[in-house]
Amino acid sequence: MLSSFTQFGSSSGLGALGLSLSSFLIQLITFVIAILILKRFAFKPIMKILKERQETIERGVKLGEQMVQEKKVLDDKVEAELHKARTRADEIIAEAEQTAKVTIQDAESKAREKAELIVKSAEEQIAQETSQARQKLEKDIAELVAEATEALLKEKVDIKKDSELIDRVLKEQRA
């Protein structure tokens, strides 16, 4: 039967082209067997690897999207924490400024009080020294008056008369 195909094929258009039907069938069967072998031993593992790669890529994309979302959430949290930190820093600065003002006012008040005490003490000391200077001056004047009176009268006046005379002169001087 093959020979009949060969003869038929040679007289027909395939034979004219230099093709034989038997060769063609053998090549077709070989090609189908090669496809089946490749499908079983090559295409399946290749398709499995390609599918695994595609799944890995999809997981990577999903992971990347998830990381972008997590980054956004974390950025929002960081921004909120920074805002809270800035607000707290502003509060601390305001408290420090207020404390500084109170401290300055207290220091000024204490300095003013101390200055007033120093001035009051100086005024008291001046008044005391003035009083002492007047008493000494009165004593010196009394002695000068006594000496002048004695020189004028050329006699010594007793102490009682001396005192009376000095007191009278001092009273006249004050008035």
C-alpha cells in the first residue's frame, strides 16, 4: 500500500515538487512525537517556571503596593509625632520664657528692696552722724562760750552758772 501511495504521490503535484507522501507522513509523525515529548518534558517545566515567576512577580507587586501603603501610614504617623513634638517644644519655650520673666521680676524686686535697705541704712547712719556732729558742735560751742565768758568776765563762773548760761545761749541759737 505504501508503494501505491508513493507512485500516486510521484505522479501528482507532490511528486512533481520532489516530495514523497511517505516521507511526509514520517516527518509528521516524528514532529507530533517531538511535540508530545517537548510538551511533557520541556513545556510543562517551562510553563511551571513561568507560572512561578509570574506568581513571584505578582507577590512582589502586591508587596510593593502594601509597602507603599504602609509607608504612607508611617509618614502620616511621623508627621503627627513631629507636630506633637513641635507643639510640646513651643509649650516648653513659652513656659521657660514665663519662668524667666518671673525670675527676672523677682530678682528686680529683691534688688530694689536691697537698694531701699541700703539707702535707708545710709540715711540712718547720716542722721546718726549728723546728730553726733551737732552734739559735738554744741559741746565745742559751749566750751568756746565758757572760755569767752570767762575771758570777758575775767573770773571763773561756777559749773552750775556755766551750764545755765550755755543752755540759754544754745536755746537762743536754735530759735
